[in-house]
Amino acid sequence: MDLKELLKEAIDHKASDLHLTENSSPVLRIDGRLIFTKRKALTKEDLKKTIYSILTDTQKEKFENDKELDFSLALEGLERFRVNVHIQRGAVEAAFRRIPLYVPNIHDLGLPPVILDFARRPNGLVLITGPTGSGKTTTLASMIDVINQERSCMITLIEDPIEYVHQNKKSVIKQREVYADTHSFAEALKRCLRQDPDVIVVGEMRDLETISTALTAAETGHLVLATLHTPDAPQTIERIIDAFPSHQQQQVRLQLSAALQGVVSQTLLARAEGAGRVLATEILVATPAVRNMIREQAIEQIPTAIQTGSQFGMHTMDVSLKSLYEEGIVTYEEALTKVKNIEEFEQLLDRKRS
């Protein structure tokens, strides 16, 4: 099986992912749907031979020790791919996530204007959240590109693995890959503070040490951009606070209330015409009222603050979904799959009709 040919097929069909799994033909994910190719089913031997053909000796050793491997792949003449190699019922399998060669523009992605404001903040913590495959890395890359075009900064990215490759424009960009260039997110972030950064980008805040160091960096004059696998702003704030032991949580609330600039929660939906996907977002801006809610453990009041904070650029996920539906970009049924509060969503539509 020619892997380069398969990856080219994924690009030609505008697939976001390619999956190689035992006893199945290669599978493409196109516009969020799994499409089985017409190629022959893959055997355990086919899979191991094909996947091992793109691994270095070091990667093979690491995979055989850990039984998991993440890395980025760039083959001549093709786009880049993020690759996860894993074992399923004894078979070596892989998932390839396509990474476009060029960083997309914030406007082309359909991100709201407040994202530009976040990218232009001199310091603080901006969090991009959502489920796996919701475009968090792409949103981060577009924000980095804005900074790179507008400001003279030292930007350090810590990623696992490196996805979008940035070129220096007005800024100097350092991209460090976890396990290849550094041992861990936490270690790279700690060392990064001694490397004169203005902007720090953390591919994922996975553990207590990474979260703690990111908060400290945001407090001490750096702009920190990071991702979390959380569905909305309130759960994002709770996840950060709950990562710490109970005796530290009040101090963390104070730190977070001071450092947070905003939370962007996002998800992707299938377009009504059936080609491509579109972004829906929820935006929290850290106004004085929101900062006070974080300090006073009143996280349950944050959804109301988002609903009533449109003058600051805030909106709920349901408002974003309503707009997409009313503009004919997504169907009513598709919007319902992502709605947070069905009653609120219906009320928003009724209000429009009346």
C-alpha cells in the first residue's frame, strides 16, 4: 500500500482525517462524516509495514515502549499531517489529521472580531476550548499570525506535535515540539520564561504544573494563549481551579481572575449545502463583573454574564447557532445537535419571528 498515494487522496477529497485500521479499507473523514474508500481491506501485516515505513528508528523504539506515538509528518509535495500511531486489538493502526500549508485568516475562519482584540492584548491568559477536532489549533494559529504580522514580539510555541509551521514576519517565532525538542509541556514552559518571550503558546494545558506555570506567566506580563478540552467557559474555569489541591484553590481563583482575558469555546457543524463545515463559538470576555464572579466562587453566574454581555463582544453558543441557522448556513437539525439549552434556543428563534 502506497501511503503517499493515500495521503494525496485525502487532500484531493478535502478530507480532514485519514484512518488506517485492521480489516477495513482506508477511511476518510470528509465534512465530519466517515467515508470508506474503495481500496482493499488492510491486514495486520499491511498496517505495520506501511506505518513503520514512515517512522524513524527512534520513533519505532518509543512507540514499542509506550504503545502510543504522536508526531507530525511532511512528505515532499504534500501538506503536513499530524499522526497518531496506536495499537488496537494487537494491530498497529494510525490516524492522520491534515494540516493545511498556509495559516488561515481569522475572517475566513468565521471567528468573531473579538478574537482580534484577544490577539492584540499585551498580556494575560486567553483560552481556546472545545472537543477534539473542533479547530482549536487552527484558531490559535490564526491569532499567532495576527501578532506576527502586527507586532515585534518573541513568540514561543510549545506543541505536541508541531502542526502549522510559522515563518518570521515582524516577530521571531520559536516552535518547540514536546518529546523532540523538550521533555514535557511543563518543562518547556518553565524554561521558556528564561528565553525572553513576549507571547507564549501552549498547545494543551494537560497537567497541574503546566496550568500553574501558564498562570504565573500570564500574571507576570506575558500574553499566554492555550487550549483546553472543555465545552464552555464555566467548565473551563472550573477545570483550571479543580486541577489544584483544595488548600490552593482560593489563591488560584485570585490569580485566574486577574490574569484571564477571555475564553473562546468552539465547535464545528456541517454546512446545509453538504460541502464543508462551519464554526460556531461562545465568547467570554473577562470584564470586572466576570473577574469578581471568579474570585467569589460564583461560576454559575457566568452564563448570565455572557448572555447580557454583547456590548463587550460576548455571546452564547446558542446565539451563534441561531445566527448560523437563520442565515441558512446550517440546518435546524444540525444546529440542535450542538445546542446547550433547547428552551433558550427556541425562545431566541421565537423572538426573531415575532
